Amino acid sequence: MSENPNQNSDVTIVVPCRNEERTLPEIYAELKRRGYNVLVPIAKSSIDGTKAVCEKLGIDHFVDSGGGKGIGLTESISHIKTNILVFFDADGSHSVEEIEPMVEKLRATGANMVIGSRIMGGSLELYDGSIESFLRTIFTFTINQIVNTRFGAHITDTQNGFRAARTASMRAITLTGKTFEIETEMIMKMLKQGMKIEEVPAREMPRKFGKSGVSIIRHGWRYIACILGNIV
């Protein structure tokens, strides 16, 4: 399977960053080599040289208004000039090679969104043997079941942030999530409107630097509030 730079010119990869100056240059170089557009929402709370890296490399970017990952993703939608966007984490946990199958399925099936499923593809981070990851995995499966039962869907991974979508579809829903619950909110609001969501296998690797910002203790209540607010 080979990348088509001309076809990829209609795709913007949104790479939200909070203190990711070490991983961003490599990711950006690979995305540009394949002909993708790149947009970097920089977290207002970021304190490293991510902004300087963007300026040095000429990466299209903006500093979000603050509050969490969800804010950056929501604000990025208004900046997109292509018909398709892909949300791609900057921590080195996603593979650039897996973008193409995701976008191809979006085009081929007429779906509004295609999610990279860690359950279908196998993840090295979803469960790493720690109590925290165990609880996170149980939490993920529970949310999957609630969403699938409510909307009659068959989604295996509602939580993975690695996903492609039609820009028009993203603009058709109103997102309010401030942090990591934004992924669940996207899905529930799309399903409410009868939009089509597909999945492809995706492999999530351990982040290259630092630790995941997701915490069941700190963010669990946000997921619960999101589900309760969108279940009816």
C-alpha cells in the first residue's frame, strides 16, 4: 500500500501538543514526506519549546485558549481547510503508517468517522500490567458497552484519540468536552445524528517520553458526566 501525496493533500493531520518538543520534529517530517497538511494546537499550559519548534520548522499552529486537550481539538476544527482531518497524538504512540488505511476506509465506506481500534489492533499501552492501566482498561470497556447498548452500535474502542473524520461532520456537532472525554462526546453526538462510524485496527505504542496525562482518578468524573449528558 503506497501513499499518494496528491490525495493526501486533502487531509489535515491535527497533532495536539503539550510539551512535545522532542517528538514533534520527527512526526512532522514524516507527515510532510507523505504529503499531509499538518496543524498543531499547542496547549496554553505548555511550558517547553513546542511553539519555537513550530516556528522554526514552519508548522501551521496556534495556542489554544486553555483548559485541556478537548479545547485544542475543538478549536482546531475551525482552522481546517481540507475535507478530511485526522487526530494524531504527538507522544509517539501512534504510527504514521496507520493513517492511510483509516482515511481509505473513510472514503470507501462513506463513513463520517473512522476510529483506530486498539482492541482490534493490539495495544502496548492500553494495558501494561499496572493497576492504573487495568482500571483504565475496565473503564474503557464499560464506556464501550454503554455507548453500544444505547445507540445499537458495535464500536470496540470509543476512547482512542487516533481517528479520522470528515471535516463537515465535525462541524455538524457541538463539542463541549474540555479534556480526554472529548473522544466519547464526539462518538455519542455523531451517533445521535445517525452518522456512520467505522473502525480499523490500530497499534498503540508506549509514549516515547513522560507519562500519559489520562487519569481515572482526575478525569473519571468527566467521562461519567459526558455519558450522562449525551445518553438521552
